[in-house]
Amino acid sequence: MGDPTSPQLEGITNPPIDDLLEKVSSKYALVIYAAKRARQINDYYAQLGEGLLEYVGPLVEPGPREKPLSIALREIHAGLLEHTEGE
């Protein structure tokens, strides 16, 4: 058992994969959907210094040092994104 006073590492387990799969038609669609959004978030951060804001930043409050993929998965879980399969 871990120390109950230590912070809980969530990683890819939160939000749960089963909950995310309810938002899309297949696990493959989820991978593509999340990867595209994570790339947009990453590009948004890269463009901040240049003054170009072509992409929308995170729609959820990112944690310290949270990866773009984790942010994208939380956005999908919260239903904050519209997605059409095949795009």
C-alpha cells in the first residue's frame, strides 16, 4: 500500500478509459481524437511567445506540468469538444 499522505498520481487512468469510450465510436477514434486535440494544445503553447493564436488553448484548468494529451482527455471526458468522426 502507498502512503495515504502522498499525492495520487493519476496519469492516463483519470478520466477512466471506459468513460472516454462512451464519447466516441471506438478506441481507435478516441486515439485519433485525443492526439489531434493534444497537438492543437501543444501548438497553442508554442505560439504564445510569437503572438499567434491560431489554436484554442486548454478548455480545462491544466495542472502543473500536465501533458497536452492528459488535458485533451479531460476535455473529451467533460464533453467540452465537438467531434465528427472522419475528420
